[in-house]
Amino acid sequence: MENNLLSYLNNETLENLEKEEKKYLQISKEVTRDIKCNTLSIVNLIEHLRCLLLNNLYTRREMGVLILCEVLKGLETNMINTEYIDVLSSYFAEKLKDHHQVATSALKGVLTLISFPNCSSKSVIQLITSIFNHIMCQQQQQPDRYKIYQIYEMVLTQHGHVVDTMQNEFVYGVISSIDGERDPKNLVYLFKWIQLFLKKVKLAHLTEEMFDVLACYFPVDFKAPPKDTNKITREDLAQGLCECLTCIPDFGPHAIPLALEKLDSALKIAKEDALEILRKGCQNYMVETYKQFSLEILNQLQKDIFTVDDESLRENCKETLKAIINKLESDHDFKQSISDLTSSLKSNLAPGLKVFHRTTEFLLAIAEATAVSSLVVVQIAGGFLRDSYESTTDSADKSQQLRAYINFIKSAMNNNSKSILHDNEEIQKAPLLCLDALLEGDEILKTEGLKGFSEIGGYISEDVRGILFKHIKENIVVTQSDATRKSALFLCFAKMSEQYPVEVDNSVLYKNKIQSCEELNIYIEYLSHSLVNVQYFENYLINTFIGYAVCDVDCSKVIFDHLRYFLEQNTRFIGVLIEKQFIPTLTNFLSNIDNPEVNWLLNIKHVLTVILRDQSTEVQKQIYENETIKVYRNELMFNAVLIGIIVGLKKSVFIDSDKIDFLLNNVMNSSDYFIKDASLQCLASVLNKINQDLLEGYLNKIQQCCNVITGDDKILLMSWVTKSLVTRNHSAGWNWTNELVNLLNDNIDCSSGFRLIVRDEQNPLSLQNDSIIMPLYKQKFFVFVTNKLCEVNNIDKAPYFKTVGYLIENAPRQAVLGQFKKVIRLVFLCLEKSMEAEVLEIILLRLTEFISSKESVIENCLEDVLLRILDLTTFESSMRVRIAALRGLKEISRNYPIYKLVPLQQRVIRKLGVCIDDTKRIVRREAVDCRSLWYLLDADL
Amino acid sequence: MLKSQREYQEFWVVNNKNRLITQEEYDDTIVDEFDQREIFDIIRSINDPEHPLTLEELHVVTENLISVDNAKNDVCIKFTPTIPHCSMATVIGLSIRVKLLRCLPSRFKVKVEVNPGTHNAECQINKQLADKERVAAALENSNLIKVVNQCIAPRHLG
């Protein structure tokens, strides 16, 4: 019975197994299955494998070991008891002494045995000792070395007590094994578990040996081969090594001198890795170790901060300096050492010295490190700066001194509590220095003074505040010519408003009406930027907006210029405006206005839409009903208010057919551009939102109107209606689109309608306005229209070219790429025959975009595209087209395979010979770059 | 993407180290003559064959040692080798010549010479650079053209 079951284990089959054929894996699986089903025992298996395990040929023995290893790997812990493991361990320990091929195969079995939690200490020690004694790690291949490291890690994580028992023997064995490892994959793995090893074992007299084995890799200099599949980078290795070198305090005395030596190197990676060691070492090395080398470390870091020009490296040095100063804080001499260091450097802070900036950077890093160091630096270096500021006459020098001084003060503020700082002499004097700069200095110094105030806000005395607030009050209504000064004033005003709201309210804000519009404009700009985030001023801000909005025409214009953007960015104020009855107040004011300016009307319309669209259905209904029955002195104003309100309404709110007739009448009969345009947009918004039943009727009505009107009016009306239908994916939209396409044959301006449909700028149809915007509507429209255009016979006319250009300009990238095979004929026709510079430029720019991203659709017709672009490099009537064509050619040379371009190279170079003699210098410059690239296309560089 | 004059301006400033574009240069109807600065812009980025620096950075070429005569179609460039016995002076001269050969219209007669008194073998180099046949022969030498191409290639290609 058993013989039948285990036919796969007969001698003949076993002896004919070949390692490469992998049949033994199948047999191992079957054996594992049978052992799990208890139809075979491990003892039986070993008896069956006798012909292999005791064979004279090492290849057969290896096969036996491999089958055994595979079977063990497939077994679960409860299926094999400690006695069996002991016997197998003895066997595998013996096999490690066998022929190297058998020994390396046995490593797999060792790893499996050690991974069993019930593997006894005796067995683990036996196996590990056998590896130490009989396997020369450095002579093994990379995968086998990796396996050995896995065995060590397994011992560390699962059999810690064995490590404790073996102690130095284990440490020595590991050190001997890992010494000289060169494979990056193995090293990444090693660096990971060595940290655990170092933390678990006591290195004792082997510390230096272990450190040397690791330190030989420092700094890591590794560049992955181009086809490396492991994706290991230098940074991975460097980080792993740094973690190892800094994970135990015992490495400190060895690692710090090594880091200092490499920090002195000119190689950037050596410096970076050395800084990393010094910084990370702070977590584990002893303070005493750092103290022992503190002088050398600080000298070296100072030297680098003073001399290195690479900004990132210098930042790295400063971060390291901060970490080390922080580490040294617990030393009892710390304060004195920092004091001595600062005193020795303070003379560098004299005005006009080249080392001024680097000295401040160095001292600032020290100050930012700890509370004590910040106070010492403020006292010594800050004091020196304050004294020299007072004796300096040059404004630029003073400005630098003040900046450095404030930075020191800021570091002390960040590191210390208020109670400590209140008694500090320098903190008390800092506001006076800023005040001096603000009152006595030139523009640069004044700006620095304002910046200083915004940074030391909480420590300004009442007297100084009084003067500062007066200065702010005077300046927030004055034009600032200098942008830096202006932003400093914004910041200072904002900070003071946060910290002293009541005083700012009383002393800075204008309570009486500002008469000049220019001053009001500046004042509102400051208010809306500086007070917007302070809850205290919310009321004042809104009242100011409302007050001036309905005060008089000029003030109202100023307010609406700001309100338009302010409300979009700060929607929380919209609710407050509604609460304060802003809309009725405003419309009462606006109803009495004569001759409003168009810009003001546009702003009013927009602001009303923004306010309305955020309101509930009830509020919208109420406002609509109340506001649209008011009588206005001016028709334009009435239209602006009405349209502003309607565009913001939700779908269910607007059902007023009279107003649709009113809008349609505006479109048909008004002679005013504002009314006509706004009505068209409003009509589109309404058609987009109203329900299906109502829509049909209105569309018929509009269709009749379209039959009556002609020219631009007809095109605009049709375009907006089409847009409103296409965006909501209404079936009628395609009929209207067809109509528009048919109009193209007769009317060149019709193409602008297509641009209007696919463009988003100044679009009343948006999700914010509760319009129905179906996903992918632009894609559908693009595909529909381009398919239609492909069917047109006499396509080589300007309106068609323009339409293709506008569609390609605004259609989503994926839509154009997806439809490219069909569109390409139209594109080529445009490039060949269109004389419209705008269209040509649009198409060239889009093609260049595709070329830059190496799109295959271009590559498939590369020659055709290239030759057409090449022809446009000499397009006479527009240099913009010539430039766009040259840039396209440049991108082609960079992005497509050389073998496809070389056949065209001479032709391109010849043609570009004409472009380098272009009449325009800008074109010549592009041509020179482009021609150079084409010359170097196949050059061996 | 070129959309406005401002963008042209920014592009120009970034790429040409502060050559500002005048209003006339945006005007399609006005002809811009070649000038010293334009020639300098063509050759300033040539790499030195020995150092990782450009001829401009090494002060081998300067704007004031370039002359252009649009009426006579003449361009003359004087370059200053870094040291009087610079062994790469001929290669530098050849690189300037080849760059201009590729980037200037063929109507221009280009003369590339060593700035007088700045090289020991000044006459010999000038003679070599002025000899069309020798220049053509040099460009047939694959090793030499490789070096010249490396000098001319923009940094990102090299």
C-alpha cells in the first residue's frame, strides 16, 4: 500500500533527479503533503532518501539535502518535535562540513530549522558553531551570503538566549562573516539587522573591530548600474550605514573622529554623511564623548558655515550644530562655553565686514538650539549689535544689524517662557531699536523696523505701541511704492491686530468716512488682507464694506472692486452680509443711480451671484421676489442686479417665464453691449437649469428668434444656447451644434462661437452656480464637431481652420489624443493652408505639448508633422508662428528616436539655415538653439 | 508657451542673462540687425575643452572683442586663451568657428583670431583658423569633431 502511494520516492526516480529540472520541488511538495496526511513519517522519508543522502556523488547528496530542506520548509511547527529537530540539526551541522555545494544547499535547511520556535538552544548553538567553523562566508555566492545573514538575524530575533550564552563567540562569528561584504543588496539587509545585533549584544573588546568592519564603507560611494533591478540607491546605503554607526554609545569615540575627518573633505557626499553621523549620534552617543570632541566639531562646523556656498549643505551644517549644542546642554560648563564662543565671534558683527552674514547664521543656529544658548547669544551678540547699530551711520549696515538682532531676539522668544523674557534687557530694548528704524531710517530701514515689530509683537511697551499705531494709521491710506515695504506693513498691521485688537480698533482704524477714493482703495486693501483672520474685526470689516458700498457712487465702485475677490476667498462673510440685510440696502441705493460704469456693473452682477449662490432655496426665493420688483432709474443697473441674482439661483427657484422673455428681448433688441452680453449669459444659465418640460417650449421660441436675427447676434445666441444644452447633455444640444457647424460655411465669425462653448473663462455655467455640468461634455462636443468637420467637403476655408484651432486649444488633452487619427487631416490642412497666425500658433503649441510628452500619435506620423512644422519656420506674417514652429522642432529633436530623425536631419538643417537669417532677433535666437540641436542629433558626445 | 510679451521677456531674461527685449524687437515689421551682443550670446555658452566652465565664465570670449559689420557681412571675434601657452587654444578657436558656421547665416564672413599678445603661438593659430581647407579637414577628423561637438553641446546634452 505504502509502496504504491510513494511511487514517486523510488530509487530510480530519485537517482535520476536533476537540480536544474526542478522536478525535485514537485516531489518535495508531494512528500510534504503525505507527511501532513500522516501517510509518511520523517523517519520513512529519510529511509527513502538513503540512496541520495549516502551517495558517493556529491551532486546526489546535494539533491537529497535539497529535498529534505524543501520538505522541512513546508512543515508547520507542530508537525515536528524537538527531538526530531535535534537529530536533523546534528545532520545538517555535519552536512555543513561536506562538499561546498552540499554545504551551501544545507544552509537552506539550517535556516528552516532555526526558524522553528521549538528548536532547542543546543541545536541552535550546534548549527551556528558549525557555520562559524566550516562556512567561509566571503567565499560564498551572494544568495548564500544573504542566507547566512538571514540565519544570524533569525537567531537574534528568535533565540536571544543563545546569543547571551555564546556572547563573544557569536559576536566574533558575525564580525568575521560580514567583513568585506560588497554586494549592495546584502549590505542594505545587513545594515538593517546589524542595528538590532548591536543593541542586543555586548561588543566588549570587539567594539573597535566591529566599528572598523562597518566604518570601511563610510562615506558610501555607490552608483547603481543603469539596469539594476534592486533599485538600491546611494542614499539607502548611506542611511543604513549611518543608523548602524550611531546606534550604540560605544561607537561614539570612534565615529566622531571619523566624521570630523570626512567633514574636512571636499566631497559633498562625504560632508553630508559626516554631518548625518554627528547629528544622529546625538540620540545615542554620550554627552562626554561630544564634550571630548566639542572644540574640533565646533571649529569644523564654523569653518563650513563660513566657507561653504552650497546652501543646502550649509543648512545641513546648521541643523547639525543645533543638535550638538542641544546635546551639550546638560554639561555643567555649557553656559560658559557658549558665552566664550559668542564673545570670540561678536567682533565679526561689526558693520561692513564680509563675515557678518555667516557669523549671524552660525550664532543664530546656536541660539535656536536651546533656551540657555539663545539667552547667551541675545545678551552678548545682541548687545554688541545694538551698540554698533547706534554708532553706525550707513543705512544698509543698520538694516542688516537690525535683522540679525531681531532674529536673535526671535530665537530667545521661541525657546523661553514669557516670564523669563520680560526681565531680559535686550527684549526690552528691541522695540526701541525697531522704533528708531521706523522713525529715523530710510525706506529700507523703515521696512526692517516694521518687520521687527511684527516679530516681537508681544513685547512692545504701551508708549512704543502708541507711536507705532500712529505710523500704521498714517500709512495704510498711502500708496507704498516699494513692494517689500508694503508687505512689511501688511504683516505688521496683521500681527498688531492679532495681539492688540482693542488698541488697533481705537488707534488705527478710521471711524470717520475717508473722503478720497484713492485712500479708501488702499485702506480697504489693507483691511481685507490684514484683519480678515481676526474674529474681533469681523463686524467692523463687514460694516465698512456695507457702509461704503451704499455711501456714494465713487466709494461703491472701490468697494465692489475689492468685494468681488474678497467674498470668493472668504465665503464665511457672505452669511454675515445676508444677516445685515446687505442686498436690500444695496438695491435701494442702486435703484437711484444714473449712468453707471460698465466695470462697476460687472462687479455688482458678480458679487450678487456669489452671495446668492450660497443661500438656501427659501432665502433665494425671498430675495428674488423682493428685489426684482423694485423700480430702477437706470436700465443697465436693473439688468445688472436682475442678472446677478438669477445666475446665482438654484435649479428649483427660477420658474419665471416673464423674465426669460425679458432676457430674450434684451438679446434681440437691446443696443447696449453690456445688457446683450449679460442677458445671453443669464439666458444660458437659465436654460441649463430649468426642467425638461419648460425647456422644450423655450427652445422653440428661441429657434424662432434665431430665424429672425442675423450676423453676430444670431451666432452669439446660438452659441450660448448650444453651450447651455451641451453642458447638461441635452439631446437638442447636438441639433443646435449641427446648426452652428452649418453656419460655418458662410460666416467666419461663427468659429468664435465654438471657442465660447469649450472655454471656461467668465463662464456663468459652473457647479458653484448650481448649473448642470455633465462629466466629459467637452470631450463629447469635441468628438462630435470634429466628426462633423471631417464630413465637410470644402473644408479648406478660414472659418473651419479657426474652429479646428479653437477646439484643439480648449479641448481636454485626452480627447484630442483619442481623436487624433481623425483630427490629423484637419490639423495638417490648417498647418498647410491657414493664413491665420492665431490658429497656427494655437495648433503648433498644442502639437509641441504632445511632442514634449513623447506621444506615440505624433511618432506614428512624425515625418508628416515635422515637415509641416518645418514649413512654418518661415511663415512670413507672424514671428510668433515662426517661434512656435522652431520650438516644436526643438522638442522633436529631444523626444523621438534618433533613427527616425536622422533621415530628415539635413533637410531640417538646410531649412533652418534660412531661419538663422530671420529679420527678427527673437526668432534667430530660437533658430540658433534649434539648429545646434539638430546638428548634434547623432553626434557622439 | 508664448502668450504675451511679458512671457517673451521672462523667457529671454531667464535664458539670456538679462538681455532685455526692446519694444522694436516685438514688432514684426522692423528688421533687427545682428549686433555684438547677439554674436556673443551664440558663443558665450561654448564649453572649455578642459574645464567644466564656459568660455564666458573663463573670460575667453567677451562682448567687447566682437565686431559686426552688417553692411559688409563681416564678423570678427578675438578670443583670449586662459594662459599664453594654452594647448587648447586651437580647439577653442575651432569650436567658436564651427559654432558660428552652424549658427550664423552663410552670407557672413567670419574671422576668428587670438586676441593680440595673449598667446605664444598667436600667428600660427590665426593662420590655422583662417585657412578654410584646414578647418574643413579638421572637421573630417572624427576625434577632433567629437571634441568640438562636446564643446558646442549645451550642458544638458553633454
